[in-house]
Amino acid sequence: MDLTGSATVGERGQVVLPIEARKKFGINAGDKLLVLCAESAGFQRIVFMKTDALSKMMEHLGNFESFAKTGDFKNFEKIVSKKSRKK
């Protein structure tokens, strides 16, 4: 995980993402982001994720499910990374 800057929460709860992070992940004005919150071991985290990343994750989970049924995980990572590169 890289630190790409900091953000301040405005009076209305708005957060401006640092330009470095927006460029790195191709986030543009109008893009929808998911907001994920987690807390464990005393650490609180807020994670922003592009909505299209969720669909990619779901596709990978589908691939995982089919491999789980057969028990053949030898080529799972290779196949998933090939599909990711094609998009």
C-alpha cells in the first residue's frame, strides 16, 4: 500500500482525493466509488474502490468457485491474471 497524499473532510463531508491517487487508478469526475469501512485490532480503515473493480472481483470469485468445485487450483492464478490483462 502506498501513501499518495492526504485529504481533508469538508463541512458537508466531502473528500477530495489526491491527484496522484486519481491518476494512478484512473478516477475521473463523475466516477462512482464504493466506500468500505473496517475496524480490527484497534485500527479503523476507510477504503474507496471503483465500482467496476467490484465486478472484476466478482468475476474472479466466480472463477474461484468453479475451481473450488473441482479442487484444481494449480492454474487458477495464471488463468485469472490472463483474464485481467485482456480487459
